[in-house]
Amino acid sequence: MSRSPTDSRRTLTLRDVSEASGVSEMTVSRVLRNRGDVSDATREKVLEAAKALGYVPNKIAGALASQRVNLVAVIIPSLSNLVFPEVLTGISKELEDTGLQPVVGVTNYSLEKEETVLYEMLSWRPSGVIIAGLEHTDAARAMLENAGIPIVEIMDVDGKGIDSVVGISHRRAGLKMAEAIIAAGYRRIGFLGTKMPEDHRARKRLEGFKEGLEAAGLSLADQEFYAGGSALLKGREMTEAILRRSPDLDFLYYSNDMIGAGGLLWCLENGIDVPNQIGLAGFNGVDLLEGLPRRLATMDACRREIGQRAAAIIAGRSPSGLIGGEIIELQPLLQPGDTIRKP
């Protein structure tokens, strides 16, 4: 079944799935509600068609079935990562006098989990979706494209958005950090990252960082990855591991401030002169840095403003006046702190 451009914001119906699968609407309904006797072949045909279209059954029954509820689905990868509570604060502040309420789903950096969370949230017919990142499964992308409501992908602008996008360029952020490190005279540089490669934004920062090094005729001297989440302890462990393996490193770039803070504490406890013997930098600019013995170099990810600007689009009060298709790229600022030598 084809859909015209003017039809692209219309919510999908049982009829769309019926036409795509060649099965009656009644049978489609029975399959999607898991009721009635339907052959396995027919069931599979209906489910495949629904998934390909991005169709999500409506869980709101009766007279309310054709209406939207005053909820905004907010889908983020983590609540333990200090970045996302700040994003949620920005969203909540912007929505507080609109009658809209954010409801949060967490994906743990799994695209498959994101697909499941999105399916459940869309079944309650929210008024909009704010979702972290530009990478999705094919099924999740189809659901977003056919939800018939405002969609805002946040945190990242390095890629093609579905509707509106609010974020920063992580590739440029990594490139800028590389340029600052090189200008300060560091040459033997290591990278430490968590949730790799599931954290696509950290991956893009690393790509930009490598690009910046290559422009100066350098390359990463070593790298240390950890599949789990961020923690001070993990930052300590990763820092010890990479420096024992490559003791001649003179700079460590961390994928986020949490493990960077752990690395800073390990270096100071082991008598390493920061920033003269070794320099350090993280990413995100979280408030945690204010309590460290030295200010860790970092880059502000504009997290609260991202939340506010995304929520304004959903609420229909973006300053641009655009309704859908808005691309907002914010500019993160390098905060050199006390852990990069002055050029």
C-alpha cells in the first residue's frame, strides 16, 4: 500500500494493515488482539505487515479511541547517566503550564528495547514523542514515521531525522576536543569509553576525535572500552588498566565526565601530575565536576536546553513557528578546567 506525502501524518488504521496483508479488518483485529482462531500463516502475514507499516494498536477503548491523551512519551537510554535527568528537567519545565505530562521510558542503550518501549507508549496515543538519538530499528522508524504526531529526536544532529531534531554535532564536539588537546602540546593520546558501541553519540565523538588527530598527523596511541555503564569506580579501573599498558600516554580523553572523574581521582591518588605529566578531559559538563579536587576539562552538552527546545516543539510554541521538520543544532562549549595545559 502506498501513501501520498499529504497522507504522511495520518495515523495508520486497521484498514491499512488489512490492505497491506490482504486479510480482512476483522481478522487483522483478532490477530492484533490475540483473540480468535487464526491460522499461523495468516497471523504471520498480518504481524509482518503491521510491523513493516509501523502500525500500533490503540489501547484506548470506547468513545476515547479517536482522541489523544495529554501525555508526551519521552524515551531515553538511561536514568543513571547524569545527562538525562537534566534533559528531563528541561522537558518538564517547558511543559509545566501546557497541560501536557511527560512519561518516561528507558531503553538501556538497546535499539530492540527502544522498539518495545516505543510500541507500548504509542499504543496509549500520546500527543508527541521525544526520543534520544537518530538510530532506530526499521520497525521503530516505521512507527515513528507513521505515528501522526510530532516527533522530536534529541541529543544528536549527525544524521537524518524523522521529523524534528534538537541536539549537538557529536562529531564536531570530538573534533574540537582533539584540536584543543593538540594545541596544548599533547601527542600520546588515549581514549576511554563506556557503553561502546551501543552509545552512538560517544561513537560519533570518537570518530570526530580521530579525524582531528589525523589532521595533525596523529592517531590514538591506545584505547580502553567497557560495555557496561558509567561509574567513578569504572573510571578508576579503566584508567589504571590503560596506563599500566601504555605508561607513556600524556592525555586521556573519556567518553563522559563520570569515568573521567574516576580517572582524575586515580591519577591524583597515585601521584601523577595533572595536567603537566598527563592531561584529562571528559564530556557532558555535569554538576559532579564542581566537587572534584580539580576541575575536569569537559564540553557542555547543552542537555537542559535540548530538553526545553524539544518540549517547546511538541507543545507547538517553538520560537520559529514551524510545525514539524525543525532542525535545531546547539553549540557545546569547551570548558578547559584545570586538567589541560594552557597552550
